[in-house]
Amino acid sequence: MKTKDELPDCPVATTVQLLGSKWKLLILRNLLTRPWRFNELRRDLEGISQKVLTDSLRSLEEDGIITRSVYPEVPPRVEYAMSELGESMRPIIDAMAEFGIRYKELSRKNTEEKA
């Protein structure tokens, strides 16, 4: 987790710093449904590179937003899930989804009216 001195004074800027990439938001969207394995996430997030996924997962784990569980199996199984802190972001991501739905509806209506 980042220290108080590493975070901006503005709470919105803090949230943006923690989640400020498209990939982190899409990773969290997936993890809000259930725990995911690395390769499942990579397949589902079309266009993400292995490096970006690895870096994003590490960052989210270091910030306490997700958890990483390693199971002692052969081959080892690793799952990523939302932490309690991460779960508190559910309303934010739900609001983003709702906005996206409304925006697409309005965009479709505007396109139909112009036609």
C-alpha cells in the first residue's frame, strides 16, 4: 500500500492514481464477478500484453485492492480476487457501467434521429 506521502491530496486524484489505466479497471470488472486465474484474464482482456497484465496485477495487489492466492498443486494454481478494500469499489465500477449503458443508448438515439 502506498503511504500517505505518496498519495495526492485530492481524493479523486488518489483514486485515479490507483486505478488510472483502462486495463486495471477492466481487471477489476472481471474480478468483481469471481476469482480469476492469470491466463483466464489474459484471454478475456483482448489486447492486453502479458507484461501489462502482470504489472497491473502486481500494482493492484501491492495497493491492497486485490489478493493473490497460490495453491500448492502441480502445476501451481494462482487465483486473483478482490480484497475487502477492492470490493468497496463495486459502486464506482457499477456507476461506470450504468453510465456506459446510458451513453450508448443516447448515442444510438442521436444516430437514429439524424438518419
